Amino acid sequence: MPRPAQPLNSERAAYLDLHRGGCRPQSQSRSRHHVHRTHLELVKRAHVIRVLEETNWIVGGPRGAAARLGMKRTTLQSYMKRLAIERRV
């Protein structure tokens, strides 16, 4: 069985450069993405907590937080776990 053709070193270098972010240094693009992702997660977390407080921490049911957020109860529970949201007593 014939082997697939191996790319030339210059083609491989161009391919790797393209997938590393092109002109931007890799570390700079990662840090920007990380800061933006963290901010987005904080906004999501605050919104979920606000809705949970409005519903007196009722997660499921027709008047629960999941229904208000337009998601299933189990999806909201996984969001709460991932975003470290717990009811404080």
C-alpha cells in the first residue's frame, strides 16, 4: 500500500504558522482569549445567580430558574456545577 505524500518542510512550517495564529504571537492570543472567556463566564454566573435569587433558588418546575432561563433543569444544574454556584444558607 503506498504511503501518503509527506509535506515539504516549508509547507509544514507555513501550515503550523497558520494554525498558531498567523502574525500574532501565540502567548498574546491565548491571554486575550482567556481574559475574554473569564469575563463572559462571570457575566453568565451573575445572571444565573440573579435568576436563582428571583425564584428563591427553585431550579426545576414551571416557575423555576431553568424555565426562566429557557433550559432544562439538568442543564442548569451542570452550569451551576461548572460555574461553582451554590446556595448559601
